[in-house]
Amino acid sequence: MELGGCCRTYTGVGIDWGSASDQQLWSQAANELAGEAFGELFERHADRIYAHCFSRTGSWSMAEDLTSVVFLEAWRKRTEVRFSGDCALPWLLGVANNATRNAQRSLRRYNLLLAKLPPPEPEADFAADTAERVDQERLAQHLLCSMGGLQQAQQEVLALCDWAGLSYAEAAVALGVPEGTVRSRLFRARQHLRDLADGSQARCMPLSLSPERLLAGGTPA
């Protein structure tokens, strides 16, 4: 193996990490080039995973933790998993879905226990620089509230296709279901969300704001 600038020669083939496909990077992540190859995969997809986890939880801190969980799981399984297609994102989002489900179950149990405790004394808000993040979390919570009437499977397909921007085929890989199932779930989810819109206005602020716009500091349209 020879090193030369940003391009490395491996078994006679020059690899420029920036232009290598996800499949090439994943294959290298199981050998002595694992750190650099996996690092490039992280740089490519971490923001999308973070945005997806935020859209499913409405919490910046939980999204950060879940993003770490996703890539830790990917690192552990890098020698076992072989994803289809050229992009690792659908498989990574599938891992994110599983991690989010587990976190939400744990959070529900935690909240049930917390509800039995006396309320804490109020603390002064001295962190003014976090106000924007708090506002964005509030917006995300409104968005999740408006989706509260959807089934879990409908919420997941809506988040993957409409928010994360996956194609039907990529969402099918992420969810482990046929492409036709993705199409039918997404159609029902969108229709159900439209039906819920009027009834949800009393308790939720309707938003047309994607997690990517929230991450960019956007505001409701």
C-alpha cells in the first residue's frame, strides 16, 4: 500500500476517498483502511441521520445520542452487513429507525417513573445562546404532535420519504419491506395527515417544515 496525497493505492487501484462510492468505502471498512473509509462514510451521512433522528424525537440531545448509536452499530457490523445498491444511507436510516424505537420505549418508561416524583424547583434561564435550539425543538414537537394520529409504520415512511428524501426503493431497504408497501403506506399516511390537519389545529401548530430546514434554522412557512 502506497500513500500519495489524498489518494491511496490499494492492490494497484488508486482510491480517492472523496470520490469513492459507499460500496467501495464499506468494503475497505473491513480491512486495514477501516478508520479512513468509515470516517468518510460518517462525513457523508451523519447530517442526514442526525436530521432523521431529530425529526423522530424532537430533541437535539437525543438525536445526537442516536446518531452516535447508529454509527457505532454500523462500525460493529461493518464486516457482516452487505447493503444493496451504491448508497449506505437507506441501511443507516433503517438502523436509525430501530434505535429510535428503542429510545422512545425507554423514554416512555422513564417518563412514567418521572411522573411519580415531585416536580423540581424552577431554574433561572441563563443560557440565552440556546434559545434558538429550544425554539427549534418546540417546532419539532409541534410537528410530531400533528403526526400523533398516525400509526408507527406511517410515521416512519413519512419521515423517510418526505423528510429524509429517500426514494421508494431506498425507503423499502431501510424498512425491510417491499416497495409497494412503502407506496401504499405513504399514500395512507399523507391522506391521514390531511384528514387530521383540521382537527389538530386546536392542539398543534401545523407546520410545513422539514428537519433539514429546522437544522438550518428555518421558520414555519
